[in-house]
Amino acid sequence: MSGTTLGLLYLIAAVCFILALKGLSSPRTARNGNLLGAAGAVLATVTVLTTKGLHHRELILIAIAVGTVAGVVAARRVQMTQMPQLVALFNGVGGGAAALVALLELHEIVAFDKGADAPTFTLVATAFTILVGTVSFAGSMVTFAKLQELMTTRPVTFPALPVLFAGSFLGGIALSVVLVANVSLWVGVVIAVVGLGLGVLLVLPVGGADVPIVISLLNAFTGLSVAAGGYVLGNTLLLIAGTLVGASGTFLTRLMASAMGRSLANILFGALKGGSTLGGGEVSDRPVRSGGPEDVAILLEYANRVIIVPGYGLAVAQAQHTLRELVDELTAKGIEVDYAIHPVAGRMPGHMNVLLAEAQVPYEQLKEMDDINPQFKQADVVLVVGANDVVNPAAKTTPGAPIYGMPILAADEAKQIIFLKRSMRPGFAGIENELLFDPKTTLLFGDAKDSLSKVLSAVKAL
Amino acid sequence: MSESDLIWLTIFVLSVFVGVEVISKVSSTLHTPLMSGANAIHGIILVGAVLVTGTSDSTAATVVGLIAIVLATINMVGGFVVTDRMLQMFTGRKKEPRG
């Protein structure tokens, strides 16, 4: 295949990616958009495999087969609740691959004339790919550990962290300058090590609730790293695809941050300023009013208007289906029921929509925050299932709270509030919720699925 | 900066604008699938991994290249499959009689 043909096929793949992103931003075209992206990726892969003079073709095919099996199995097996971690993991390995590609290219540059003729720009781009790729890899792995709760979800800081972070950052830049002046593979390897450290330091101080935004940011990082790698290899497809993801990822990160009422700087470095220290995670022993399933059933039965606030706890308990049955039962009794979906309910923006869609909750019942918030005043009962931070009034009333400034669902304005909770443990942000102690509030303790099925049978019995 | 670098820069700048423009109207419902889909797209580093592995001269370089290929493929294939799984639920819902 000639160079021109290769270039044209890459161009087609690039167009597929642009249309894929376009498609993914609208509900009706999303699935086709994704498939089109996959088609572009397959086209590009087949194209590169036909490149003239490619060695180790069998080994390459085997490696692709291994990666395909691993990717498909992971993607098929994962529970929808664990999806954010999986996306973080996929992002991380992509960043790692980009860094390895840049290191190998550096190895070739060194082998060829000791890199004497290598253009400055190429070396700068190589250093950038290695640094950003490794930051993305290490950062994603820490993100994964936080979401999988392999480590604490609370911000981790220590006094030397800002100094270490600034030092590694400047060190990374200095090493890149060294690489340009004195081309050597070892400098590249040291850059990679610095990048790994930088990635860990970047994500450690980020609190659990903000981790999803970091995934999106690291996603953009990997994109930029791939783009720079494309420049190094002289491959336009990598440049275009990487830049597309870098730009749209950065934009998406800002959209998500503003949905939470936070700035990106605050999310990344807020904990360093001591802003997030309020999240003590302690359990208070103040009195609360708890009730049984029958009490909850009666409250629901006498309501005309019920709003459900689902949270991550619902998904963990796999209680979506039971909740839907309860809502069906209430609707059949003429009670108006809606779901209030906070933009960051679950562990990622839009995550709750995915989870409820899985339980076949009709789309019309899912209300976005801005649409439902004025309606809480008219609601007789708000049923909060496994959610906490998204209805915590501290976001409005307590400056200095980790979630201060985040728009919340106005559950406190309803006439009655019912919380289904496992325990008095605080939410993901690690702060106490005043609403639990409100006189209007009734708590039903227990596993969400268990509680819901008890409430369901109590409602049926009434 | 050489003349060919200027072409690269042009492609880069235009791609930035396209990247922002195509997703500027996304609803928050689709943030997660969009992130996941974009994540799959940068798995295209696979093309780069294949190119460097295919020209590697030492065993060590080949091994590193093959690792890069496996990682990039996981990113790309896994990313598209998991995105499709999410979106399947969104579209499947419409066909449900109770929807």
C-alpha cells in the first residue's frame, strides 16, 4: 500500500472519530457514534498492519489478540456500579502505552546517529509524551485504588506534598531541557519515573467525591500525550485523535466541575490549603428519629407527591429493580412519583442515569436537578435511597465544608424526608449531614434492597 | 520551526477547535458515556505502538513494544465495548413497552 493510500485511510479514521464524538453528545445518536468510532479504530489498526516492512507481524497480532480478549472480558464482566474504576483503568493503560511508545522512539533516535540530527521540537514532544503519559498512568491507578476503596477515599496530604509536587513538576521540565541538550535514553527513563511520582502526588490530595472529575482530566492528559506521540512518529491520525480527546476532555472536565459548582484548581489543590479538613468522617451520637418499614409505607401511602433521590448506596445494594417495583406500586395508587437525579449522583456524572436505565426506569420519570428543585416544596415525601452528600445542606450553609458550593437537591424543602441508610456513616465526602437530624426526617436503617422490599410489601398490605 | 512543523501546528490547532465544538452541547446525562467513548479513542496509540514495535531491532525493544500494544488494545477495545454496554441501556429503554 502506498503512503498516500495509508494517509487517506488514516484520514477516514480521523473523520470517524470526529463523528463519533459528535454522535456521543446526543442521546439518539450516541450508540451509533460509538460504533462509528470503533469502526474508525478497526480501520486504522488494519491499515497500520499493512504498512510495508513491518517486522514481528505475528507477535504483534498475538499481542493485539491478547489485549482484545482482556479488554472485552473486563468490559463485559464489570458491574455497572464499578464502571468509573474501569474507565480509569483503561485510561491509565492508554497513558502507559503512549509513554512506552515515546520511550521506544527515543531509543530509536539515540540508536540513529546518537540523536545528533534529532530536531529540538521532536525531542520536546518526546519528553512531553513520556511525562504526561506516565502522569496519566500513575494518576489513573491511584484513582482506581480510591474508587475500588483499596485505599482511603479521603484526601491524603502531608506537609511536604506541595514542595514535592512543585519539585517533581519543575524537575520534569528541567529533565526535558536536559533531554534536548543531551539525547539519551536514560534521561527519558528518569522523566518516566518523575512522571509516575507526579501522577501519584496529583491524585492523592483529591477527595473521593471529586475523583470522577480527575478521571476526566487524566483522560484529556492521555489524549494530549497521544497527540504529542503522533507528532514524534509523524503520524497525523494520532495527532488528530489525541488532540480531539485532549480538547474535548478538557472541556468536559470543566463542564463536570461547574456541575458541582467547583473550580478545577479547587478540586485538585483544595485539600492542600486545608479546605477539606472538615471531612472528619466521624459518626455522631446525636439523636435521630428512626422508623420501621410500616411507618415509611404509611408516609408514602398518604402522600400525593413523592420524589425519590437515588444515590450510590442504591446501586451498591443492587436495589434499582426493587425501587422501580415500589414506584410502580405507588403510581398505581395514583401517587405522582419522580426521580431527582443529581448530576454527580453515583460515582461519575451521569452514572445514576446509566444505573436506573439498567433497571428499566422510564426516562420521563428521571428529572434533572434544575427541573426538579422548584418542585420539592410541593412534595409530601422525599425518599432518599442510599444518597447523602447530594442532599446535604452543608453545601449551602457551611463555608469550608468539602462540598461547599456544590448545587444540591432541595430535599430539605419537602414536608417529610425519609432516609434509607445502612448506618449513620457519612457519605463519600466524609461529612455529617444535618438533614438526618431534622425533625421532618425519618430514618430506616438497613440494606437498601432489604428495606425497600419490606416497604414494598407493607405498601401492598395497606 | 520548520515549514512542515507549521502544518503539524495547523492540524493541532484546528483539532482543538473541532474537539471542543463537537461536544459543546452534550447533556449531563451523557457525560459518562462521552468520557468513556473519548477514552476509547485515545487507545488509537495502538497504531503508534505497532509502528515502533514493527521497526524495533533489539529483543528488549520488541518486548516493550508488545507490552505497549497489549495496553493500547485493552484501552481501545475495552473502551468501545464498555461504552456500548452503557449506551445499550439508554436505547434499550425506549423499546420497553412500559417506557
